[in-house]
Amino acid sequence: MLLPILTVALASAIAASSGVPRQSSRPRIVVLGDSLASGRGIGADNAFPAVLQKKLNDEGLEFEMVNAGISGDTSSRALQRYERLLDNTVRVLVLELGANDGLRGVPVAQVKANLSEMIEAAQSRGITVLLCGMEALPIHGWDYTVAFHNAFGELAKKYDVPLVPFILMNVIGNRDLMQPDRAHPNVAGARAIAENIWPYLKPLLAPAAAARR
């Protein structure tokens, strides 16, 4: 069950930031996300995509992690920019979206449609998709919260993609892992998010690389 502190915890993801790292010759993993990916308050160098890049490097995995997170992004806004990210160097698309949709009470059907379009586009290009689950605060009613929760599992099943159940598991509500705003992870929290994602991401890398040779 969602903790009451979530009402504050995700309420301030609204600022804008942008920029995609320059391309290299290495196969790429694109993280399409919001402030959790962009590193609001801690900087992109400390955000979870950077932590994942270090894991890749430590294990000798020749992938470039691209942080395409924009603070405040919704699934609708991401829909307007995702295509230019999916060039022929991309092997994996990590979809980390939904927190801001849930805060705004965007209809679940619309969120699913937006994510579906991005998943389908990636798969049509031979890009492996990793879907990150998100929860919605009960500020729009429990029916909405339950439907929002279920949406990610339904998408994962429909498109046969792996699902990280909730990337803020054991992070949200933990003062040691959150910034003072209680809305964004601190450096330790970003590391914890990366730990939540890594077991789902790592098994995709060898097959994804082989599939695009």
C-alpha cells in the first residue's frame, strides 16, 4: 500500500531540463524519463543512469548509457521527443515515466496509449524495451491508483517486455535516501534506484547486442 508520505514525495517534479549526451561508436541504452532520471537536485552525474553506466563499465560491458530524462516530463511530452532518440545505435530503451502523469491524474487509458506507442516504435526498430513501473498517489481516488498500478503490468504482458515493479521501492519515504524536498532521491537514493533496475537490465544486454549485429 502506498505510504501517506508519497503525497509529498512526488509532488514537485515540474522543472525543465534537457540534453542528450553526444553519440559514440558504442551501442547505446537510452533512458527516457523524468526528474528521477535527469538527477534533479543532484545532477546528471549522480543520477541513476550514471550509476548504471558505472556498473556497465565495471563489468566490461561496452554500452553507452544515454540519459534522456527531463524533469517534469509526462508520457505525453515524452511522446513528442522519443523518436529522435531511437537511432540505429540504440539497443535498449528504458522507459521511466508515469510519476507526473499520476500526479496530474492523466487518464490511465491515455498513459497506456502513450507508453504503448513508444514500446511499439522501439520494438519495430528491433530495440529491446525495459519498462519501469510507477505508482500513483491516492489523491485522485483509489480506483485510479489501482488502475494506474495495473497498467504497467498489463503493458508488460501485452508487449512481452520485462517490468521493474516500482523503481522507488525502499527509496520513497526513507529520509536517508531522499532529498529534503522528499520528492527526489539523493545520491544514495539514486544508487538504490539503480540497484532496483540493474537485475532487470543486465540480462537484456547480451541478447540485445547480438540481435542488432
